[in-house]
Amino acid sequence: MNRVVVLGGGLAGVLAAVALTRHADEVVVLETDHYPASPRPRRGLPQSHHNHVLVTGGIRALDRLLPGVVDDLLDAGAHRRNMPGDCLIFSGEGWFHRVRTEADLIACSRPLLDEVVRRHAGIEVTEGVRAIGLTGDAGKVTGVRVAAGEARLRATTGATLGDLPDIIRTGMIGADLVVDATGRRSQAPAWLSALGVPGIEEVRVPSGVSYATRLYEGPGDIPAVMVHPKYTPARGGTLFPIEGGRWIVTMTGDPPLDEAGFLAYARDLRDPVIADLIAKARPVGPIRPCHDTANRRRRFEDVELPEGFLAVGDSVVTVNPVYSHGMSVAAMTAVRIAEEGPSQRAVAEVADRSWRMAVAEPRKGGNAKVGRAVLSSPGLAAEVFHGQALIPAVRDHHAVFRAMVEDLAEPLTAEQAISQFAWAR
Ligand SMILES: Cc1cc2nc3c(=O)[nH]c(=O)nc-3n(C[C@H](O)[C@H](O)[C@H](O)COP(=O)(O)OP(=O)(O)OC[C@H]3O[C@@H](n4cnc5c(N)ncnc54)[C@H](O)[C@@H]3O)c2cc1C
């Protein structure tokens, strides 16, 4: 391929661009927004105010695509926590034992993660240019239509695009492959429809969960703390240490946004451990809401797509953010593209792993015996956390069986669970 144009300079777009440099002579990334000079949330990424945890599938994929990038993240202040070995978790079934598994998570702010990845990748992004449509027909996409002032295009694309005068005249950029990575508000189905491509099916499953997030200053050497609802969707809370001696605290369910309401909500969770922790910390900035948490899957792979088009990232699948999957799906997809070339089928396979976990989860009750076994059995805990972390399951059926029939330890009390961690002593 001569030229690939990637639309959207979020994580999925940047990682897809990294992958596609192995398959194309020139990769151009167009981003409507402007990146801040230092890692801060930005307008084009409203979710960047909220906690963004990278699970193991994503950690491994990132390091495979960009060797050394995870060390860069940790050097920049991100925290690595084993799941559930370094996590204090009160699940629907009770308090987890500190069982070590192969599942880790990395916690840092989303702006830091994006900046470290972009810097490490050395991908040049053309900022301030908005994609507004595709060119071509139902058989082949030949490029993208863009909106940006002449001065902006001259300033931002002059260095990378040989045919700048044409772009200014026509508002079009030709490409052998256009990659839609414009995120959850992607207009790609409408753009394709304008070319005569049949409608892309969209499945939407509401999560019923809102987010309210606030930053605090507090010591970084604490576990990741998670207080899950008894039944989903309902009240829960998380606290993750991030860079700069800060904690990112999120209430899920239907949390209030005023100071007193937020604190009362944290205290009224099934256990007040997060409220107790933030009572000793200093709040930084306002409480931020997020209501856009629905599960949504666009089945691009089910229609005959024109040649020269690929959709990745949140444009294809978004799941309830409590699963912490979107960035890992983006990274795992990029590895598939790097190794196999662009394929909507490969994108769909990665997306479906996350989708199935998010929408197939039982919403009520559950088997109490299994719950207690999960708490007390390393084998079962590992199964659960490996699934959540998008890495292969343990499949130690013998351990699972033993745990279910004869190996049920008593669940921990709150005091026992909290005292597993040095911070509490
Ligand atoms: C509240 C919340 C919490 C989350 N927490 C986690 C978590 O803990 N872990 C996790 O893995 N994932 C999490 N996610 C999901 C994660 O944010 C996304 O999966 C991730 O951002 C990857 O998306 P993307 O790159 O496809 O889209 P985005 O990150 O949304 O990026 C899209 C980019 O495209 C640009 N753009 C949009 N339109 C155009 C256009 N027309 N032309 C040019 N550029 C355009 C935007 O400005 C943006 O930069 C969370 C999501 C939410 C909402």
C-alpha cells in the first residue's frame, strides 16, 4: 500500500497507525482535536477525566507492538497491580483473598498513557483536521473528505503530504486504505451508506450505569480498591493510584455530583473503605460525570465492505467501562493488524471477546457456592481474573472441581481483607 489515512488520533488510531507502518509506505493520522502540551484531559476525549486501567491483554499487546513502552509508562509514574494479589476487592460474593494470578493491571491517567504511547511510537499526528466523509463507491474507498482551514492544513500537513495543494482545493485526501478510529461517536456507518454500502447493524445494550470521578492527592503505595455492587448494574466504587501521588476515585451507579452527595454515596457503598481512604486525602478539582456507558457493537464485518476501509476501536465496540476493556481491545487489535495485515474479521474477533463478557454476564443472583469457591480457590480466582484481563483462562478444571466440592474456605471479613495490606496497619 502507498498511503493509509487513519481518522482519529486516540489510542486505537495511534496504535493502528503503528501497526500499519509495517504494511504501507506512508501513514497519515488526522485528528480533529489538539493535544495539550502536557498530559491533561482534552475536549475530543471527554472520558479522559475518568479512570482508565489497562488490563493484562492490553499490557502484553502494547509491549509486543511497542517493546519497552510499558516500562516507559511505569517510569512516568504509572502503577502496576496484580489482580487480585495487589487489589482489595469486595465483590458481590464477598472479600477476595490476596491470590496472585498472571493477571495484572496498570493504573495511570488516560492522558499520561496516550502521551507516553504517542511519544514512544513516534507517530506524527496531523491535528485540527476533521474527517467529514469518504470518497469512492460501494466497491472501493479511495480517500477521505476533510474540513480544516487552509492555514491549518498548510501548517499541519505540509510536512507529510506531497499533494497539499490538491487537498486544499478539493478537501480530499486520497488513500489506499482509510481506517476509521474516530471513537464511539463515529459517523462511519453514515459515510459508508452515502457511498451505497448497506446499513451497518448496531446492537446497543444499555449499562444503566453512570460514572462520577474525582482526583485526590494521597500516597501511591496502596492497592487498587474495588467495591463492587451486589447485583449489576448498581452502586459500586473504585480507587486506583495514578501518577503524581494522586488517586482516581470513581463512583458508579447513579452517583451525585455535589461534594456532600459524592462522599455520602462512597460511605453508603456495601463497605465504606473508599470513603475512609478519601477522608484522609486532599481532593483535586471537581467531580466529573459520565453517562455515556452503554454497550454498543457495530457489525462492520457482516456487510460487504468496500475495499480500502477498516474500522477499529470504539467505532466497532464499546462496553460498559466497568470492564476496563476498550484500550486493551485497541492494543490487541493493533497486534493482529501488525502481524496479519488489515482485516475487519480480525478486528471483530478481538472485539467479540470483550463484548461477550460484557453483555453475557448474568445480571442477578448467581450461585453462592461458586461465589465462595471463587473467593477461596486460586484456580477459580485466576479463571475470573484472567477472563477480565483478556488473557487465556487457566483451565485447571481439577482445581476448579476441588474448590467447588471440598475446598471452600470461609470468606474474609472486611477487617481481615483490609489488614492483608500494609497500608492498613
Ligand atoms: C468513563 C469511561 C471509562 C473508561 N475506562 C476504561 C478503562 O478503565 N480501561 C479501558 O481499557 N478502557 C476504558 N474506557 C474505554 C476507552 O476510553 C476507549 O476504549 C479508548 O478510548 C479507545 O477508543 P478509540 O481510540 O477508539 O476512541 P477515542 O479514544 O474516543 O478516540 C477517538 C479520537 O478520534 C478523534 N475524532 C473524532 N471524530 C473525528 C473526526 N471526524 N475526524 C478526526 N478525528 C476525530 C477524537 O478527537 C479522538 O481523539 C473507558 C471509557 C469511558 C467512557
